[in-house]
Amino acid sequence: MAKRKFYRKLRKRLRQSWLVTFFASFLVWFCMHVLFFTCRKQYFGVNAFRNHLQEHQGKLLSATWHRSIFYAIYYFRNQNATIISSRSGDGNFVTQILKRFGFFTPRGSSGKGKGGSAALKLFIDYIRQGHLGGLAVDAPKGPPYISKPGIIVAAHRSGAPLIPCMWYAKPNYRIRSWDRSIIPKFFSELVFIFDRNTITIPADANATELEAFRQELDQRLRRLTYQADHWFELRSQYSDPRDIPVPDPIPMPHHP
């Protein structure tokens, strides 16, 4: 028991060590570049996404599930974008990775006294200045595939339109965590989809309407998830994954 406690403290100190964090974040940054370079990628809706960015002078929000965070970080790298990062010990490591990919990273977590409100305010201010922002909307701890209200609050207060996006890769690994994050295998095929339409939240929307927008976002993301997950088996029938029929009601994403 004493030995186990010692190793737990040692791991915690290593995670919080600036030197370890610096080199480990560089290693992750490097490995992600190598991995995604080997993948064969297909994109759908990129032109519309860029048009939205131009139309709104860079002020735009993207939303995805936490399971999709790895390639989302890579795709939106070096665009002066912003992502909220946790204040936890592990959050130090994640923050360093995000900074290496060119993100502005206000830090805060949900819960009283954890800086979540202050981080959200910085996030919104940055969006208002004409920057792209993104959130894994079921973070930080789930439940998976059910969004938290933060992204809707950000869209409402900043006036930025919100665009759902999703990706899938085959073959892949699924991390044994609450979100079952996806990591492509080397030389995988990868599909990345932007929704055809944005969600725009009126400045005078009330609490009931904001909740309706949150539910709409969940439905849109689940639809995109179903289409991305079934693209490789159905692409001979559909030239665009967003044309793949989705059952009604939309099923929850596959969560192995």
C-alpha cells in the first residue's frame, strides 16, 4: 500500500514537472504530425466552412464530441483559434500540447471555484475579436454525446455562428476512457465532415430557447456521427457522407 501511494505521488509530480511536460508535449506534437501525415484524408464542407469564416470576419465556433478531439486539434492548428483547457494537473500537459498547435488556451473547469466562468469569459472575448473557437461539447467528463451548455452560451454571447463537425477513421484505436477517443492507425483512411448549415442563436434568446438550441446541436452532431461512422461501408452508394440516410430517432453513437 505504501509503495502504491509512493508511485501515485511520483506520477503526479512527473505530470506537474515543467521539464517533463515540455518534452512530452513536444513528443505528442511530433507523433501526431507523423501519424496524420500517413492518413488518407477526405473532407466534406470545407469550402462552406471557409466561406462562413470569411463572412463573419473569422468569428466562428466549431463543435464536436470529445471522442474526436485528437484530429480536431490537428485540423484547426495554427489558425489563431481558442480552446478552453482544464486547470487540473493533466490539464497542464494538455495546455502545452494545445499551445504547440497554436491555440489560445484560457484555463478553467466546471464546478465552484475552478475558474470555469472566467475561462469562458476569456474564450468569448477572444471569439468577439474575430477568432475561431472550438469545444468538445460533452467535455470534460461526460456523459458522452450529451453537450454541456458552454458552447451555446458562447455562441449566444459572442454572436458567432456555430458549425458542427465530425470525423472518423478506419482502422482505428479507441482509448479506454469515458469518451472512447478515436486515434487512427497509421495509413488509415479518414473522413472529416462539416455540417451544411450553421446554428445562429439570436441575442434575445431566453433560457428555454437556449436549451432548445443545445438539443438541436446534439441532434446535428449525432447525425453527423452516424454518417461519418458509416461512410466507409456506404461510400459506393453516396458521393457525400452527409447524404447518408439516418434513422429516426437518431441513434446514439457507437461507444465500444
